[in-house]
Amino acid sequence: MNYLLGISGPLDTKKVETVFTFPLPPSYANRQIHDGTVYVPETQSVFAAEPYSPKEGFSMQAIPFIWKLDLSDPAHPNTTKVYPSPPLTIANGAYYHDVYVYWAQEGNYSTPASIVQMDLRTMRTKVVKNNFYGHRFNSLNDLVISVGDKAFFTDGYYG
């Protein structure tokens, strides 16, 4: 993180700089959220999800893209949409671990809440865990993976 911020300690002067302004959501979407922001050191990039309903009148569903902010050239950051396959369903928290990004996806009526692994080379996704002894999760949100490869995540009651 210090590399990304360009600081060496908590007392250093910090500078906030806008590197990208997200486009407005569709006219029918009353909110736009960027969640699951995760930094990948090998590619010097940041990934972020954008959960909102992709169609007017629908509840939250899979949005086919996530944002990738390429910081490899700090003078000219580049932001693009990338398309995980299968797409994430209401992606919330994210964590980078061993060349993969792991997402906590909230799910919806047809896709269970789950922890999803995303391959950064191919953007292929696969469900790692979507239940606890056969009981579906409610609404996964944030996650972290410890040094011992143990995953910790939150599962809200609102799902």
C-alpha cells in the first residue's frame, strides 16, 4: 500500500488525487456503488465492482463487467471494463491471494451467495464456497484470507 500511496509512514504528507471519475449509472438506477476494491501488485492494477440493477425494473442481478484501473504508468492511469465469466452476482468484498482475486458475492434469488475465485489471466470465475454444511449463505460481503490460507468473511442477515 505504501508503494501505491508513495509514502513511507503515517506522518508523511498525503496527497489525494482523482485518477478516474466513474461514468454516471443508467437513468433508472438510483444508486451506484463501487465495492470490492482490490489492488493486484503484479499487474499494478485495481479492480472494483459496480453493483446496480442492469435493467430497469429488475432487482440486483449479475452485471457482466467489473472495473480495472491500470496503474502501471502512474502518469497515465487507464480504466477499462473487464468481463469475468461467468459474471459476478452483486460482488461486494474482494481480496487478492496467490495470483487470484477472491470475491464475496451477495447473490440473488437464482444465484446463491458465495466466495468466487477469479483468474486474473483469463477472467474465468469459479465458486469456491456457497454454503455451510448445506445451508445457503445470506448475503456475503467482505472477506480476507490469512497467511495460513484461512478465509474469513461476513454474511449479513439481510439476504
